[in-house]
Amino acid sequence: MSPELHAFQQRLALHAVERPQVSALWGDERRIDYASLLAEIDRRREWLRDVEARSLALALVDASNTLLWDLAALFEEIPCILLPPFFTPAQRRHCLEQSQVYTVLADPVHDDELAGAGYQRAGLFWFRERAQALLPPGTAKLTYTSGSTGTPKGVCLSAAGILGVTQALAAATQASGASHQMALLPLAVLLENVGCYAALWLGATVSLPSQQRLGLQGASNLNLPVLLATLAERRPDSLILVPQLLQVLVGAAEQGYLAPGWFRFLAVGGARVSTPLLQRALALGLPVHEGYGLSECASVVSLNRPGLQRPGSVGKPLPHVQVRLADDGEVLVSSHAMLGYLGEPSAVPVWWPTGDLGQFDEDGYLYLHGRKKNQFITSYGRNVNPEWIEAELTQGGVIAQAFVYGEAQPRNHALLWPLNPASADTQIQEAVERANQALPGYAQVHAWSRLDQPFTPDNGMLTSNGRPRRDAIIAHYQHLLTANPAAEDIAS
């Protein structure tokens, strides 16, 4: 067992002695205290040894059971893949085929998929003929990201890299005093997975309701009353959020449906958070801390911490990584977590090009300005990152989806879908004007069109994890985006 794994195991053993009755995992139907946690993990390790598993894929609804199997594979030093529930069957099959995973543990809903992929069931697991995947030596976790094309790409991560992030994240958040973290995102989302490890490192309770109990369906559908009821029942003091979930919680708190005082630490990442939304959250007393990370660095790279916070930034880099900027402003990260992309023989560069544009302030806080590849240049020669504008548009409580385009155009055009389909055009126009107030003239929305349907994976306009397929949107709506209406037609 590697030193990093041994240290993690020793932490859990220490918690078993010092806080045996504290709940380590709280699922839908059961709780497991720290006195029992290692025994539950060891029981699963023994099952993996019995079937001579060399790799493991998980597709389970029960999040507490998923985490136990994930930890068993980690300690057994078996590569593990958590298949995202928001992936399509075709994407899941791609993951299984590319990884050549031998052992699968899945819910019955996946039986036909697995049989069709050549697996056979034997007892608890599904197996197929052994095949050698080209996993780099030392791979502990294979995490898949759909990216902008929708084709899942496997990122191979080492245990040392993952646990380096775990320890850095635990140290950065410990001062908050949080003792109960609830996982809102699926565990297949690396940030949530590593966040659970960090909570266990600190001896906190990790609450793992099913996505059904959380009111979450697929990648983007939310039943707010169900979510609020579960939060009220369990009273977690720490959450990991994406901007859309932060907006939901801020709105609920403003209307009196959520008590901000429950929380000690709210981490938010995954996309840009607009300044007005942050201001609303902080005004309510919500302890929001923006962070930044990517799968290739085993998730978190930088984070605003208790006592070290600058709203609008993504915080200072954590000590397990080094961060610098390229001449064009691209964020470069030196990390030891990534071993390579699955199936791609190219070596991992010492300084990983993230594709994100950023800058540091004089105190070392990192500010991001969007994706390098998504940047467009207006006909006036201004460089504009559309994600900046889109964040301002969608986090004001009126607009659900926004897509902004201005390549070689004198004006920026937005495609908009409202949160409430019954919203009048005047409401949308007011929301655009409010967003424009926070933007310089060259980045403002000068014209917009109301969409007749939202962007979804089914119509090819979103990836499965909710990111816009920019090339597909531009191709489909080119007649609107390049119309160049006059300024007086802005409200059309």
C-alpha cells in the first residue's frame, strides 16, 4: 500500500477510536459510524479479491454504497470508474469499451446495457473476458468528462495525486468548523468524490441521499421542494455547489424557505459565478467560497478559504499545485495527479495548459475570464469571452439559458431561454439591461433572440453534463447570430 493510502487508512482508524459513534456515511436507508466504516470497506475489499478484480466500474443509485465500493477499490489499489448517471447509454458503453474494465457492479436497470456490451452476470458482479486496457501504471481512478464534444474522455489519476488534493482541501476548509457535508452532485463528479474524501479525512459526517431524495433528475432538472425538504431534514453545514444550485439556494433563502445560518462552508465551482449572485449570497450570510479545478489536476486547484477570501476570484492556489500564466493569459498548472488520457500515448506536460484564461491580483488571488477556445473577436478587434456575459445573464433570476456570439460582428447577439417560459419579452429585456450594467460596452448584449425551445442534449445543443455545444448552436442559429440588427432593434 502506498504511503498516501496508508495515511488515509490511518486517519479513518484514528476516527474509529476517537469518534466511534459519529456517523461517517448517512445514506437513504442506513447510517455507518466511524467504528464500523473500515470493516465495511474491508468486507468489500475481500469480495474484490475473491473475484480477482483488476478494475471496477460502478453504476449504482445508492450513493453510500457507491462510496464504500469506491473506497474499497482505492485501498485495494484497483482502478475504479464511477459512471455518471447523466451519461447516455452510448456514452456509458464507450467508457466500458475504452477502459476494458473487467468487473462491473450496477443496478438492475443497466442489465440490458451490460449484456449488450458483452458482460455476463455471476453473483454480485458482471464480468467479461479479460482484456488489457492501456491504463498508465499507478492509475487509481479513471474519471470521465464529456467535454464540449460529448465524447467521454478518460482521465487517469494516481492515488497520490487524489489524496494530495484531499489533504489540501481538508486543511483549507478545516477552519470553517463544518462537521456535516451533504453530497448534492453525483459521486461520479470528481469534485464531489474528492470532497467526500476530504470530509472523511476530517472525521465529518458525509450525507449521501439519493438523487431522487434530492429532487435531482438527470443533469439539469430540479424539484426544489424535495431538495429543500431534504436539507431541512438533515441540516448539513457544508455543500459543494455549481452556480445554478447556488442561485436556487439564494432564491430560497431570500424567500424565507432556507435558513442561511445552517451553513458553515459552501464551495461553488464548475462555471463562472456572476458578481451580483455572489453579492446576494453574501448579503444573506451564506458562507460562499468560490474555487477552481479540473479533472486533469484531480479537481481542486485553488479555493477561497475562511479568512482568505476575495469575492469574484477563485481564491489562491492550494499548496499541492503550482500555478502560473502563459504569455496569452492561459492558466498553467503543475500537478502530479494526472498520469495521462486513456488511449493517448502522449506524455503529460509538466505545466498543464488548462484552456482557461486568468490573471492574478497583487495578493495572489486568481481571477478567471473564461475558456480560451471560446473567445471571439469582434469586428472592432475586441477579445470577448462569452461565458463571462452568459454568467451575468443567467444568474439574475429571469434567464435560464444564454448563448452569446459576436465573432467578426460589430454587436454581440444573445440567444435566450427564460426560467419561466411564460415570461414576457419585456421581463427578458429588463434582465438583459441589468446584466449589461455590469459589463463594459464591448461585452454588452446589443441584440437578443428568444429561443423557441431550450438547449438540451436531445436536440444536440448541450453536452450530457449541461455545457453548450457551441459549434452546433452557431451552425443552427447562424441566421440569427449574424443578422447584425441596428441598436434600435435591441428589444426584438
